[in-house]
Amino acid sequence: MERTFIMIKPDGVQRGLVGEVISRFERKGFTLVGMKLMAVSRELAEKHYGVHKDKPFFAGLVEFIISSPVVAMVWEGDSVVASGRTLIGATNPISSAPGTIRGDFGITIGRNLIHGSDAIETAQQEIKLWFQEDELTSWEPSNKGWLYE
Ligand code: DAT
Ligand code: MG
């Protein structure tokens, strides 16, 4: 089963949208296999966004992510990486489609509420970066037969 790394950013936590985000992934049918609320260290934030280290927004992005707690999660399911990105919506919330998390709740790119891995390989790297093996729990949802043929 495919897994993806999803993080509710400080704005999502502060605005009381943790339940809303979890609910959207649950309703879709994905399975939660790991979750923790945490204060992110500068080191972890810089590693997580390492691919953007030369971008002008990098410093502000790191300051934002470490400014207040985030909720880190791992979700599992068929094609969950791409589908998670679809649920989240385009990077800039002002042009994210209505019905997506960013489209429904955000306005500006620097406060876009949520992170989701952008590819299967990235997901594997990010899950390893954010979670210890024993923090993830494999389990079989009892409604699996009603979600998958
Ligand atoms: P995504 O989060 O959709 O994968 P990304 O990987 O391109 O987007 O960028 C990571 C985060 O950096 C993004 O969620 C918000 C911030 N960011 C991206 N482009 C930005 C910009 N032009 N100005 C300010 N923040 C930006
Ligand atoms: Mg990205």
C-alpha cells in the first residue's frame, strides 16, 4: 500500500482546522497510520524544505514552520500520494480549486495550511525524516471491502 506524508502547518493548527483536514482524508477512504503534534526544530524544517534552500522564500518558510506546532501525519491507500495532492489543491490558495483544502481555507501562498508529498519517492524520504519506524502502525480498516474492489 502506498503512503504519503501530510503536515498541517502552523496556520492550519492555529485556525482550528486539524479536524477538518483529518476528516477530508478519512472521508476519502484513506487510512491514518501515524500522527503527532509537534514543535518543529529549525534543523528538521531546513531538511524538509532542503529542495527550496536557494529560493528567496526559504528563510521565511522555515521561520513560519517553526513558529508554532504542526500536525505530522502518514496516510495510506491506493494512489494516496497523488490523491493527497488533489485533496490539498494548488500551491497558491488564491488559485486552488474550490473543494480543495487550500482552495476552501486559504488566501496566500505563504499561509497555505498544509504540506503533502509530491511523489512516491519524496513521500518515502519525508516519512523517514519525520517518523521513527515504531511511530507508524499498520492496520486493516474494517470497511476495506467497501472501499476497494
Ligand atoms: P507545495 O507545498 O505545493 O509542494 P512547493 O514545494 O513549491 O509547494 O513549495 C513549498 C512551500 O513553500 C509552499 O507550500 C509554500 C512556500 N512557497 C512556495 N512558493 C512560494 C513563493 N513564491 N512565495 C512564498 N512562499 C512560497
Ligand atoms: Mg512541495
